[in-house]
Amino acid sequence: MTKVSLSLNGKPVSGKVEGRTLLADFLREGQGLTGTHIGCDTSQCGACLVHVNGDLVKSCTMFALEAEGCEVTTIEGVAAGDGTLSGIQDAFREHHGLQCGFCTPGMVMSTAELLKINPKPSEADIRDHLEGNICRCTGYHNIIKAIMAASGQDVSGIAAE
Amino acid sequence: MTVGTPLPHDAAALHVTGQARYVDDLPVPANCLHLAFGLSTIARGKITGLDVSAVSAADGVVAVLTEKDLPFENDVSPSVHDEPLLATGTVHYVGQPIFLVVAQSHLAARKAARLATIEYAEETPIVTIDQALAANSRFEDGPIVWSKGDAADAIKNAANRVQGSMEIGAQEHFYLEGQVALARPQEGGDMLVHSSSQHPTEIQHKVAHALGCPMHAVRVEIRRMGGGFGGKESQGNALAVGCAIAARQTGRPCKMRYDRDDDMTITGKRHDFRIDYDVGFDKNGRVSGIEFTQYARCGWALDLSIPVADRAMLHADNAYDLPAATITSHRLKTNTQSATAYRGFGGPQGMVGIERVMDHIAHNLGLDPLEVRRTNFYRDMTETPPTPAQTTPYHMEVEDFELNAMVRELAASSDYQNRRKRIAEWNAGNEVLKKGIALTPVKFGISFTLTHLNQAGALVHVYQDGSIQMNHGGTEMGQGLFQKVAQVAAHSFGVDTKLVKITATDTAKVPNTSATAASSGSDLNGMAVKAACDTIRERISDFLMEYYQADDVRFEGGQVHIGDKVIRFEEAAILAYENRISLSATGFYKTPKIEWNRVTGRGRPFYYFAYGAAVTECVIDTLTGENRILRTDILHDAGASLNPALDIGQIEGGFVQGAGWLTTEELVWDASGRLRTHAPSTYKIPACSDRPDIFNVALWDGKNREDTIYRSKAVGEPPFMLGISAHAALSDAVAACGAAYPNLNAPATAETILHAVTAVRS
Ligand code: FES
Ligand code: FES
């Protein structure tokens, strides 16, 4: 067991982990932050996405020890301290960008990165960016709509409420 | 007015912040143990030696259980007790659980599960439909046959005839949250189980049998699933029972979660089918007689295969009035995962069969397939019902057909005719890329075909502060059931949905529930909750009328109007409480009108039908078989929708999942019976980029003719079959490559399309 220390959602945390402990397991079991979901265990689905030093990372594919000294943000760190939803979160809620919700934390984390590098993405940009995020429920339509809305674009033309 | 409002999913705010809890997220005591199954590595044979000493000795292992260690019943089957939790001397598929490891951590359990020494006397497995037929390996004694009229005679006397056969692949559910259960021992030997299951009562039932206790000693609680799609109707039994037995033996909480690989290897999938057809028709394509032979690959145990295969037969007509039809169904037993429920429950396979026939007839006559479809449609129900009565091949009268009008509207709104012409011109000028377009309808029967399952219960409390707690037997898997039913409850009391607390499904609150399946969730539970709310509201009304000496009471806008007097709902609640009026009630509902005899194949298995239609346009690359869906337009009938936003979400998601089944999602078993596609790296479910470039979805403006909850219609499964339009469009594109009929199998992967293109060209 080795000690790992990092900044998690703005707070310093540390814990003992094995060399092989995945960041996802450290977050879920070590830190009780269960919003990071395990959907596939093998880096395919994107349910476990978090930000490490501002980069989008599949936490099922990174060792906890690799996050030593890093700034890690999970879905639990996205809303404001008083619980106010971020623009992206609110758009997913408002535009029905979720059904079972299991993919949602990963979708929100992925969208945050997209809008950072491309504040007004086209539909094609969104499709491209979400290549690593699987949603089995929604058919993606409302997810795209939510992302367009979150980036301040008009979604009235995107059919169907 | 809360019913009919497009409110967001009830847990949306929890989902976007990561606070929504799934079973694996529940806080557990530090002494919780973790389980994993040791799996068979062969598809068929006898276990001649099982040595688990290395498993027991592995780091972190607390116990290893084999069938001999099970205290009571060793069975997790939802039907005929043919599915042991742990293998009893013989194994029937690669991935069958043989022993159970109980360890300190998930990882320790999984690592140890690989350490057993198992010796087998291997036998040749039966993997394919042909092998099963050759070995006469089947469930039930022989094929099931239902018929109407003399189909053979009608085919013989018809002006035209085509015959064909189509392979239709299986489908993995890929619920994003894998199977998981948690059992927590209680005092006096009771057991509390949290399970990601669509069927809490069955989990309760199976756990009780496995622990040798009455059902009252087992409580099952389910707040939500991360997707179900039918894959959590029976496939969660093994995990829940395993956890309960281990929890009983160790006295500690026990949890089991399948890794994705294990999940895909162990659990059942959609049945794959072969459908043979022989059809006679006139020069307009009007069918006079048809014979279908359906072969369903059911896997090693019965599970739900009988009702699934029945439903495939019940949808062999889809939207078409078939004057004479014979449908024969073979339920074949193979050494593969036990195929199980999956959205549509056999209906999609049956429907693909008849849609293929419509395409084949049109190709044979050189007609637009849509014209052939329309020629064969049932007649729309109008003020004057069609005479003579129109009946399905199972002799049920079709009393609510509306696809003629729906298809007229959809063909117009999607500009089908002009686009079809433009596509033909475009194809004439393009050698490499070819486009196709198709409009396919859906008529899906709503009700469980096992009549007694069509019942539901609810429990509603109004607290003295006016807040309301609602519970029913339905489970939430993302479909928005809880929100829709909460809207029904809020509507009953004329209050905002914020006043209504939605609670986890709990066998201690509502007993003897049916699985949340057959799209019946809001139909059944909505009605049961409404009945409970009505009871309480009437008690409050009666009391208030007497108290204020008034003649009428209305609940509206958060207020209660008693004659001229207006008080807030909260005030009414406390007043009623103080005057000793009971503010708690149960509700019950059973679906009327249905009766069904599956032996004779006659009756009314369905309360009503849900309808929909989709037009899909796609393009293929004839050099590689690669393809894209360019545009899809959908018109779907949800009756008077309880929540249009949630219903449209079901339609979009259902279409994409249905199209995935018939295009990219390919499950491959090798000759030894091993599933080779057991992870998303090799099994391609639709990604964001696979959804149609243009995607227009609209709800048909109509009401259910039957007296359902606020005249809405079930919407969970029917839209799945709109995905058939994608397959038909691909077939249309392939047909543009040559003169022969494409005979396109499903899934129409790039390879399959390439083969079909090569075949029609030569
Ligand atoms: S769990 Fe990490 S990508 Fe699926
Ligand atoms: S909402 Fe269920 S997987 Fe996306």
C-alpha cells in the first residue's frame, strides 16, 4: 500500500492504495464519490470520465497513483458549492439529455471539456467529441440538444421537445 | 394540470450531479463481502473433477460455495426450475456459474474465481439452429402452430408466390449499469436485498426459496436501474440469490457486480431467429395466404422463451390483414446463454419477418414497397367499424387501427414520394454509393400474454403537512415511469408534483407485483396509483362536504374548493387528520377485456395496440459495405401522452436501439459455443455519430380508444421496432445495385451488406 495525495474537487485528500488501484476505484470506494460510474471496465463507455489537471480522463484506465499531486475534478465537483447546477448540468436536466442517468456524469464531464476547447460546437463537432461516450437509452438526440443549449445556441430547430 | 406536461425526469437533478444512487453506490458497512462466480469454460459436458482448494487459499477469500453447500433450493429460473444457481454435475454453456467465491474485495473474488481446477468430460455442443434441428434439441414437445384459414391452399391458388428465409441476429442489452445485487442480513434470519432488477417480487420469491423461508422474511428494494431493456427481468436472480445465501452463511452484507465481460458472457440476450416464409399474392401485392416458420434459438434453459416465442408469433402479422396464415414456431435448445426478455420480447423478430415479406413481394412485382404495405394494411377504425370484422391470425378483432391515416401524414411530412424519386435518379448517376429509403409501420400488442400478470398495486400516503408519498410495484430503469405516475398522483390531488415523493419500489409496501415489462409500467401502475389517490381524495371530500356543509369539492391548483370556501391542500390534509380521516390507501388495477388461450392460439391477448411508423433514408458504399443513416422521420402513437418529453425520449432511444440491433450489433459464437463478442470493443452498439443526421420525431395526435390511464398508450417497447425501417432502407439501397432480390440478413453489418451487394450484382 502506498500513500497518494491529490486535490479532489478543490480539497486536499490522501489515501492508501495498491499500485494497481484504479483511479475510479479510489474515487468510488476510497472517497465515497460514487457519481463516477463504471460502465464497461475497459475504457470504452465514458461513464467514468473525470478531469485530471483539466484534461478529460477515463478513470477506469488510470492508476490512482498516477494522480499523485494532480487536481482531480469529478461530477460531484461540478455544481456550485450551494448546489446550483452548472449551465451544462442544467441543460441536460432541462432538455431531457438523460434517461437512466448512468452515462450522465461522464457526458457532463465530457461536455465540459468540449465547451472549453470549442465554445460553440456544431452538431458534427458534438458527434465527434462524444465518440467515447456510450448512452444506451436516449439515442443521443436530447444529449446533442442539451449540449447545443448549454453552449448558448438556439435549439428550437432541433426537432421534438 | 400535471398530466400531459413535459416535465423532466424526476431524478434529473440527481443524475446530473452524480448523486443518484444505483445499487453499487449504496453505502455499505465496512465488513461487506464481495462475490464472484467461477464459470464453465466449455459449452457442454460433465464435470468429472472440481478442486477449489486453490480458490479457498487465495488472498482475501472467505468462503467458496459449490452446489453441495447450498442449503435449500438451487434454482434461479423464472419459469420451470431448470436453471441451477450453481452447476450440478453437468454444464450447458460457456459462462455457466459452477462455484461462488466470497471474498474481502471485488478484485480478490474475481482473481480467485480463476484458480479452480475443473475437469470435464466434454461433449459436442449444439450451438446453431441447424445443429439443434438435426439433434431435435428443443423445448416443448414439438413446434407450436397457430393458424387462420387454409394458408397452403390460398398460396397454391394465388397468382404469384415468393419464398424466402431470413436470419435475424441476437442482441446484447448493454444496460450501462451491469447486473448487481446487495444482500444485508437482518435480525431473525430476515434478508434485505437491493437488486438492479425489473422484477422485485421474483427476486423476493427466488431468495425466499433459496433461504428456505417464507416470502415475508425477504424484502427487496429497488430505487433505480441504470437501464434494463428486459435484461433485468430474470437475469438478476443469480446475483441476488448468491448474495443472500452468502449473507446468510457469513452473517455479513454481501455484494456482487458482474464486470462487463462476465455480464456479457453469463447473461442471456435477445433470441436470434431464422424465419422462413412462403406467401401467395395478387398483382397488386395483396396477400391471400402466408406461411411462416419461426426458429428461435433459446439457449440452454427455458427462462422466458415460451412467451417470447409466442409474442413473435403474435406479431407475425404486424400491420397487415392476412386472410389466411399459418405460423409455426420452433423453440430450440442450444448450448449458449439462455436467451431472455429484450425490449419487444419476440415481437420485433416476428415483425421483421412480415416486413421482409412485404419488401420481397414489392421487389417481385416491381412496386413501391410502401404501396404493397398499404394494400395489405388493416382498415382504420372510424365511427363505423369495418365490416366484416378484421381479425389477426390469432383471431383477435383489430378495433383501433389507425396506421392508414398515420402513414398518410408521415409520407407527406417526410416527402416520401419525391425523395424516393430523387433517390432513384441519384442512384442512376452514382456507381459506388447507393441510397435507399423505406417506410415501415409498427402495430404492437399491449398486455402481458400471461393474463394473470396484468395486475398492479399501489400504496399512497398523504401526511398531515399535505405532502404525499407514493409507491407502486413498477420499477424505474430510466423510462420515466416514476415521474409519469407522480404526475398522475399530483393530478388526482390537484397539486404540484413537488409535493409528491417518489419512493423506491419495495416488496414490503406493494406485494405480488409483475415485472416492469411488456411496456405495461405506466398503464398498470398509473391506474393503481390513481385508484389509491381517488380513495383518499373521496374520503377527504366527503369529510369536507360535511364539515363545511357544502355540496361539492374540487381539488385544483394546490387548493381545495368546498362550495364557496377555498383552503390550501395542506390545510385540508391537517384538518382531515385532526378529524380522524384515514389518509392512507392502497390501490389495485387489473386490465379488463383480455383472455387468451395459447394452446388453441385464439383469444384477445392484448387490451389494445400501439402504433407508429418511420421513414429512414440511408446510403451504402458498395465497395466496402459501410453505411450511414441519413435521415429518419417518425410519427408515433402514445395516445394522450402523460408526458410528451419522456415519451419522445423513449421513441428516440427505442429507434436507435432497434436500428442498432439490425445494423451494427453482431453477436458471434464460435463453433465451440464461446461468445467471441463479449465487450464493447468487439460488439458495436450505436454511438452518437450513428444516430441519423436528420431525426424528426412527432407524436400522433390521438387518444387511446380503450379506457387507459388518461387515455395514454404504452411507449416502452413499440418504438424499438421503428428501427426496422433502417434495415429496410439498407435493403432498398442494396436492391439498387442489381436485379436480384437482396436477401439481406440482420444485422446488416458492413460485411453482410457487401455480400448482399456482390450477390445482387452477379
Ligand atoms: S468504465 Fe471507464 S470507460 Fe467505461
Ligand atoms: S441515460 Fe441510460 S445510458 Fe445514457
